[in-house]
Amino acid sequence: MATLEGRGNPSLFRVVQMQRCVWAEMEEGKLRLHGSHASSPENLAQIVETFEREGGRRPVERARADRAAAKAKRAKK
């Protein structure tokens, strides 16, 4: 962890054995790690695209809105 923190820039790591993707970003001078599931090469490509588009910052508000919309859609069925 100290090695990653010492890099001082946003990074994206994939833990292959667990099919997990770890999004590392600097927040208030500290390293924050956020894990997600990378179920397929296509899904990983989407995560990488988002990472690059957002400049290493996680789009938290957009993700919350997307989850709320998906939940509302499920409730209508």
C-alpha cells in the first residue's frame, strides 16, 4: 500500500485471481481504494474507459443516480 501511495497519482489495478478491479485514487492526500467486480474483458474495458474519461476520479454521483434508476425500474416490474 505504501508503494501505491508513494506514486501520488490515480491508478487502476485488476486482481486477476479474484476477478476484482481496484480503483486507487488520492483523496485529501491519502490513498483510497475502491473495489468492484470485473466479470469479463468487456466489463474491464468499460471500467478502464470510465477511469480514463474521468481522469482517475470515480464518478460517484453518477453511479448513485444509475443505481437509483435501476432500482426504480426493477420496482415498476
